[in-house]
Amino acid sequence: MPCWRTMASVRHKKNNGRYKNLDRYDSIIIGGGHNGLVCATYLAKSGQRVLLLEASESVGGLGASREFHPGFHASIAHSVSHFSKRVTDDLNLRSHAYVPGANPLPTVGLGIDREHIIFDQGTLRGVSADDAESFKNYSRLMHRLADVLHPFWLKTMPRIGSSNFTDLMTFGHLGLNLRRIGKKDMLEFLRVASLPARDLMDEYFDDETLKATLSWDGLIGAKMAPRSPNSAVLAMLYRMAEISRGEHSIPGGGVNGLITALSQAAVAAGATIRCAAPVERIRLAASSDGLQANGVQLTDGEIIAADRIVSATDPQRTFLNLVGVENLDIGFTNRIRRLRCSGYVAKLHLALNSLPEFTGLAQANGRMIIAPKMDSIEFAYDAAKYGESAENPVMEIVLPSVHDASLAPAGQHVLSAHVMYVPHELKGGWTDAARERICESSIDTIARYAPGIREQIIHQEFLTPADLERCYRVTGGHWHHTEFAMDQMLMMRPTYEAAQYSTPIPGLYLCGAGSHPGGDITGAPGHNAAREILR
């Protein structure tokens, strides 16, 4: 995909009848993940002169495809569950060969001594009649509650105490949405939203594997367990709020197919993309409002000027590394330092010489969850909480090469697994021996369900959260840049004074996963930040 757009095509562009200053950009985007690309495209489509700077050799961040063994490719994010339909339409991604996944992946709760539980396009198999009926009631409730939140994922959340008319209208819209669902469901929303996942599952279901599988999407990527009294249920509602209802799919060309389309859309809109261009510092200059962002300095010393800087990287890296604490209020700095952004998900990639067979499963074409019961998740979390790796890892497995044959040589396959509750900071440190132990333990766990898989392995790769931090320049290796939790979401994400995409530094904005509404591949933070900048 293109990483450099020559200046010849923009040299004679006009802005409001005047020739642009070619030595200065309207906006510089730091970070070429999917949110940076979305924001850059919206701004460029509005007529701004936009430069996107990416430190890596290619754009895409955790969604980019990487060759982990000759001929074998994988993305850290191995599926898409709720990428915004509005962003897809606004940026005309289909004209850039983006093909959303035609059918959702079945979600399979794997069992060893029992029938697997399979969710497939609204149907549920492998559980008792009572649990199947309860699932219908549970789904109806969760969809109604998710619909309350849906309109606000693509809006700027108001500042608390704001008397601005637009902010008051947003608060009013939220209140009206709650009233529309009726008093009973409104009270249920307020109760359910703060429940531990365990409590909600115990209310509805008896089957332990069913409960563990259903709670997975509220926990994946977070430093929470089923008993954590925080916002796992809100995370589940967040993922159900898009039209896909949070069901996972693999786009044409894999997740990288979406990244390629976003990159092409940005270039077509007029944005310039430069890869291998790491930013060392955000440059500040004195103004009547104090310090103001007016450019960046790259690690090679190059200085580039702009009217505004938009950071798609995480809040801690943005403020503590690129801005510098000496340029920030101490209270704001302390809140940024206290953001919880220690990653808990590792990635396992296996290059296989043939398609693995999972016992009792006719076809391994879905998203497979290894979490036999709620306590399996809880015990893995307890180990990670104290800087240790679990004896019995829990994980999510996808075989993306089943859906995109280009990811592996003919007849061969890629297995991609999110291994949960692997600490960023392991007790004793992440040595090669420690990484090998958890990798082997994860493969042993998979082999209980796919007994012949060890004989099929050509190559294996295990990336800890510390590896993700180093490779992708994301603090703590955290998927979502900071926890999706009550005190770090909505009008508090990542923290007040930086929760509406603008920041305490005039001319500096945020557009990454650390902003509202949060992480995953949605495009919503990039969309919202661009909307706020243009407004």
C-alpha cells in the first residue's frame, strides 16, 4: 500500500481562493493505525492539507498484516466485529476494494467432554432447552440496551457541567433514549451496566461453558475478570451497538484488506502518508493562549510545521513522551500517569502444514473460545494479577487462512490466537525461556481440542504485551490504549480536559483508541475527532 504521496499533485491546490503555504500543513496526524487513517481521510476530504506520519514501515498498526514466517501472514487483530457502517459509507471504502465479511463467524465455546456450544447468526446449539430459552431473553435485553448507546458512539460526549447548547442536546438525547425504552428497561440498564459479568451470567444461565463464552467479549483486551466490579457488561454493550451486533467476521483480504482500503481512501482524498517517519517530539510555541502545538520533530531531526497536530497514538505516549510533562499542568500529568494501560493479551501465531481438526467440530471455520468455565477465566486473571502466567491459559482462536487463502501457501494454514491474561510485566521479566514456557503451555491447551496439531506446526510465534509495546509503540501493549472502565470512558475518556478530542494544549487533538468511544477496529474515534476539528 502507498506510504508516500508526492507533492506534485497538491502543489497548486487552493484554499478559500488562496494558494496554500506548501511549507506548512493544516493537520499532521501522528500514527497510521486505522483511526489515524480515518481521521486523515475526513480532514483531507474537507480540503485540508494533511500529512500522516507512521513510525513503522507500513500503516495499519495492530490491523496490519505481518509475515511471521516465509509465506505466512497474520494481523494482531484477526477479525472485525463492529467497524462503523457510517465510516465505510462516508469514505466510500467499497470503491477501494473493501469487502466486509459476507457472513459472521460462528462463535464456538469448545468443550472436551461435552458437546461444543455454537452461536451462529442468532442461533444457539449445544445447551439445554432452558438455557436456549434464556438466551433469547438475554439477547433481546442486551440488544435493547445496546441500542440506547448506539447513537453516541459517533458523537463527542459533552463536558460535565457544560452549558453549550450542543452538549445539552446530547445529554438530552441520551436521557430521551433511556425514557423511550420504558421505565422498567431504563432501571434495568442502570443496574446491568455496572454488574460484574459473572453476576449477569449467573442470572440467566446454568451452563458454565455457555456463561464463559458469552462473557468473553466483555473481557477480551481488558484487565478484568468475570467477578471484577467494573464495566465488562458495558464493554459487551459497546460491541453490540453497531449493526453487526458485535458478531465477528473476516473482510475480503483479511483485516489488512480494510487497512489497504483506508490507506487508499486517504491518498485519494489528498492526504500525504509517510512511513518509517517516527515522531520524536510535538513542537510547541508561545501564543496568547499559552503554549500551542505548531509542528513535529522527527527522530532524524526533520521539523515539519502545521496548524494542528492530531495524535492517534496512546494518551500516555502523546503527553508524557511527545509533549513532555514540563509543558503540562501537574494535575493533568498525574491523571495521565494513572491511566491503566497495562496489556493483558498475548498473540500466538502458528504456521501449519495442513488444516487442523478439532475433535467434535465438523469445520474449524469459526471463532473458537477455550474457556471451559467462568473460574477458568478467573484463575487465569488471578495469576496475571500477580505477574505470573496461567497454568491453563484461556484464549480465542481463529484460522484466518480458511477465509483468506492468500495468508498461507497453498494447502497450508495460519492459526491466530488471542491468549488472555498474559501480564505485560512478568515476575522475573520476559526472558526467552519465559516466553517459550507460555507459548508451549498455550499449544498444549489447543492440543487438548485438536490432538494432532503439534505434528502440523511448521513455525510458532508468541508475542507478549511487552513485545506488542515494542513492535507497535503502544504503551503497555494495551489493545485499547487504556482500560475501557467506568472512570475512563464516555465523557471521561481518557480523562477530563482531554475527553472531547481537544487537549489542554491548543492545536493538539487526540483521535486514537484512548478516546471515546474506545478500542477495537471501529473507526469511531477517528471519525469523531475529525468532526470535532472541523466543527
